Amino acid sequence: MKAITYNDFKKTGFNKIAGTKKPGRDFFEGVITAVLFRLIKFISLVAITMLLGVMVASAQVTLKEEGFERRRFASGLNRPEAVVPLSDSSVLVAERSGRIFLLNGSTRSDLGTINVPGMHIFYVPDHPATEGLKDLISVQGQPEVFLWSITTGSSQAIRWTVGRATITRKTGQPPTMQNEIIWQSEPQHWAQGSVPNFSGSRMAVDGADIIVAMGANSRVAGSGCIMRVSLSASHAPQLVSTGHRNPSGIVVKSGIIWEVEHGPRGGDELNIIVPGGDYGWPIVSKGNPDDENHNSFLRSRPGLIDPVLTWTPSIAPSDITEWQGKFYISSLKAGAILQLTMSGNTVVSQRRFLEFNKRIRDVRAGVNDHLLWILTDGPDAELFQIIKHPPF
């Protein structure tokens, strides 16, 4: 009679073959081997689980060892676009609808909605580049004055508007806000039936001027540009650069304008803005065609300025700020804050500084150097503080 082996056991099970064949030595060795195999597998799974826990804990310890702490400051925000720090416990938050809130600790004050006379907020359902209030920034030395940008439209055209808001706060009374328009772009028209692009509208203050980014209207050459607008109307608006697709963040560092923008299916860019420069869109891009009706892009071309850094696959940058000597970029797609270490105008290294696993709409350095503010995206968004504890 043939002895039962472990392979027989695996195929039919012991209960079915017991009593029908005489178990041989190979069978018992097979059972022992199976038990040992399952025991080793169990121990390995436990070890891997413990190792993953250690890795996660190590990442958290590393963040703490670097002196950083994350705190939730506010929640329940409805599609916010920008945050402006006023102090360690007070910020302004701008929602896409044009509504401005003053958050002071646990107190939330509604300052009203910014409207542009003669134009209405033109809504394209489910379109990611829907218009609305796009940015809010502070003016150094004027703690109660803030600048806002908004894109509005009609069924035929859109335009970019920059304005100034003055906040009045009196003891015992709710704060109020007064608005005035500083500058408006010329209307950009599009063909009937096409979807307009309301991208851009991020801003930065450069001395007595505002740097304003305007997104490209489809593939119309020159429609995506960066403007310089005087806060005091001391000079006419100036065209700084062209060839931009979707500028999503601007920061001025030591007199140099840095900008991040979305590419088409990859090719997101970090640029140094040179006056008079052409950045290539829609001729040059490191990304891929965004629809099947267009040919591939050129990767570079004489006379057009190449980016300092590109990202493929796309990270979908939403803003950029400088904090403690490094650049921090918020990402809609990566769900993280990216940290860039610089040496002059060269990116030495980059890393995912902080994971959120959700879309990040804005990142701003605080009034004091130990705070970084991070704003998530969506109908139930949150605002976080990243605190840097001494030594800095």
C-alpha cells in the first residue's frame, strides 16, 4: 500500500483519507513542515506589522525631532482658496464664493462677500477652474489692509480683478470690511460652447506693486501672463511675462519672483520670472497633450525660458511660500506639502515634508517665523498650524 504523503494531504484533507490509507513517514514529515511553515508565516506577519509600526513611529519621531508640531486650527470651511495670517491666533480665510471670514481663536466673524460691479460670478458646474475669489494677501506695514483677486465672467468673456479691503475692528462691535477696485484686466472672450479657463489670480506684493498671475485661455498664445500693478496707481500696469498656462502660486524672495504652475498631464513647473520672458505655453511644455486633438509639445526652444524644476507625474501645485529659508509648495494631487531646499537659485533637494492624504489648497508663512499655515480643499475644509519649536 502506498504511504500517504503531505501532497496527498493538501489535495484531499486528512479527514477524507484517514482510515483509507496508511499514513507513511512522508505524511508526518509533511504535517510537521506545514505546521512550521504556518508558524513562521505568522511570526513574519507579526514582525512586519511591528516593523511598519516602528517605521510610522520613526517618521513621527523624526518630525518631532526636527521640532515641528501640527495642530488643527479650524474646520468646516466651504471651498476656501486662501489664508492670510494676522497673528499666532488670528487669520483671514477667503472662500471661493467671495466670502471673507476673520478667525480669531474659536471666534469666527463673517466680514461679508466681495462683489465686482457690472460682472457676476459665472459658474461652470463640475469644472475645476471655476471662477470666484482666488487669492487674498496682506500688505506689509498695513495690518488692516488686504488685497484680493477674483475672476468673474459672463456668457461670453471673463476678466481678472484686483481690489483692496480695509478691515475695521472696534471694541464691542463686529468687524466690518470696505472694498475698492485697484485694477481690472481687459475681458477675455471665448468661442460659444467652449469652457473658459478661470485659472490664475494668485498674487504677491513686491515693494509698492502687486504681482498678479493670469491663466491662459485654452491655447491662445500670450493669454497666460504675469502683470505688475501699482498699489498707488503711480504707473500704468506692466506686462512682466507671457507663456504661462495656469499660474497657481507666486512668492517674491530677495527681489526675485518665483512662480509655480500646472502643466498638461504632467510638466508642472517652478519658474524664476524674468521681465519680458516668454515661458513657452502653448508651444513648449514638459507635460503631455491634454487632449487627443493636439500634437506633442516641444520640450525646449531657443528664446523661450525653461523651468527651474518640473514634476511628472503632476503634483498640481496650488501655492508657494518661503518659510525659514526654504520653499514650501502645497499640492492638490499629491496630498502633501513639498519642501525645497535652495542654494541661491538652484534646487538642492526636495522632499514630501508633511502628508495629509487630502487636497491642499494653500500654504502660507505666519507673521512670526515659527508658524506655517496649511489650508485643505473642498466643501468641509480644515486649517492647520505647523509650529516650529525652538531652537529655530
